Amino acid sequence: MDLNNSESVTKSLEQTKIAYVMDLVIVCGGVLVAFEHCQLLREQGIDAFIVGNGPPLGEYDVPVYPMSKLEEFTDDDIIVSVWYPQVTMLEKYKGRKIQFSQDCIEDCNVSGQEIEDCRVARRNPNWEIMAVSKYAGDWTGCDYTLIPNGINKRFFDKHDLNRDIDILIEGNNEPNKGIDDAIEIAQSIPNFKIGWLGRETRGGDWELFTNAPREIIPQIYQRSKVTIKCSKSEGFGLPHLEAMASGSLLLTYNSGGNDFCKDGFNCYMGDKEYLKKRLEDVLIGEYGKDIIKNAYNTAELFKWNIKKLMQFYNL
């Protein structure tokens, strides 16, 4: 081994700073992924952190700094913009600059002007693009590096639980999540127990898991025989994979970023009427053991792998 070269690499790792920049630190998928990246990088001895307004998230050993932290940056450091409106504001700071694309803005409930503003930002030649899926990358029309999300290891921990929830609806009470369709599918067969897991929910003939602590979410999935996910658009289908890892049979729409979902192999995927028929097959007919096994194998392919991210950052 070249000791001098080894010492140089170690020194580079210790000196490189990586900032994931966001406006607000809130509990949502895109923010949690940024924290996951930072946590994994920090475990490799890299100084990765969040820049934004808000407190750290307790389950992560990741600090949160104000915007002034970026004034320390040199050309050897890395700035990752978690949301496109920050691009112009971040231009003045030194460092390699990367936009993190976690969705397809075209399919979100935003105005045409916001879509065009995002396209302009994406075309900025001073910035690279990192995308969580082909769906989140292709729509930009720009070159990008694909870094898929991973599943938190807690979803692979087995709990001694009965599957006492027949049908679990997953998603927030917002238009893009297709909750009304999911409820219609879930209620198409009477006398089955329904649960609803989401940051924001509404009351009805179901058990609510509203803004459930993240550490108990795997247990909710493991209590559920079937999970219904009817999002119109998902940059990356992490809840789909979490259900798969938990042994809950997935019924889903094609949401773009869930291209690992294969109808009849590791889930049932189709329109509303198709999913109603499949739900009846599952709950009244034969419970899809082979699909559940294939789904678990699919989920295992998406365990977090830090190597690709470190290669992208040249670390």
C-alpha cells in the first residue's frame, strides 16, 4: 500500500464538506433522504450536514447549520440543492454544485410558471443533477447521475406481530396521493379492517396512524396484510418498498418513480377497477405468497449502498 497516497485520501475525506441545502427542515420524504445521505456519509468520516432552518432530526447524528455556514466553503467542497428555487441564491458560494431531483415537477400540482422556472434552473450549466429515479431525472431533459434511494434498515427488522389490519392505505391527505381512490378500493369489499398511515389524514371508518413516529412505521406495515398506494406521481416509491420489505402485499398505481413494481410479480399494479378485483382475489381468494416473497427480494436490492454516492462525489 502507498502510505502517502492513503494519508492523502484520508486527509481529503476529512477536509471535504458536503452541505445539503433546504429552506425548512420538516419531516417529509425529500428531507429524510437528505438526512439519510448525510448520516451514511458521516459514518464514512465525511463532514456532511444539512443547511436550513429548523432543528436536527433526533434519529440522525447530522447537524443542521444556518446559511452562513456556506461562507466557509472552498472550491473543493460540495453544495447539494434539495429544491430548485435555491439555485440562484446559492450561485455566490464556492464549491461544486449539484441539484438533487427527487420528483417530476410536471406531474405535481404546481403552476406552469413553476415548471418553467424549474426547467430554467435545471439547465444551469454550473450545476450537475443527481436524480433518485429515471422518472425524476428524464423529465428535466438534462444529463444526470442516477442515485436511487434506499430503505432504512429498520424495515428489515422482524417483529412478532399479528397481521390484524386487512388493508393499509398509505399517503397524506392531499390530491396527488390519490387517497379518495385508495379509500374506494379499500371499501369495495365490506367487513375488512382498514388503516390509514400518513402525515396528514382525516377521520372515517378506519384506524388512523397520523404522523406516526418513524420507528413504529415498520410495525404498522407488518400488521397489514395489504397496502394500497394510489399516488399519481412519486419521484421514488419508497413507501412501496417499505411495504414490500415488511411482507405486506402491495396494490399500487403506476406512479412513475416506482418502476421496480412489476404487476403480478412483486405487486399488483393497474387502474382502480383492476385493483378492486385483485383486492378481492387477495382477501377472499388466495393470499399472494409468491408475490410477497418476490417483493421482499426486490426490497433487498434497495438497501442503502453508500459506494455509488461516494463515487459520484469523487470520495
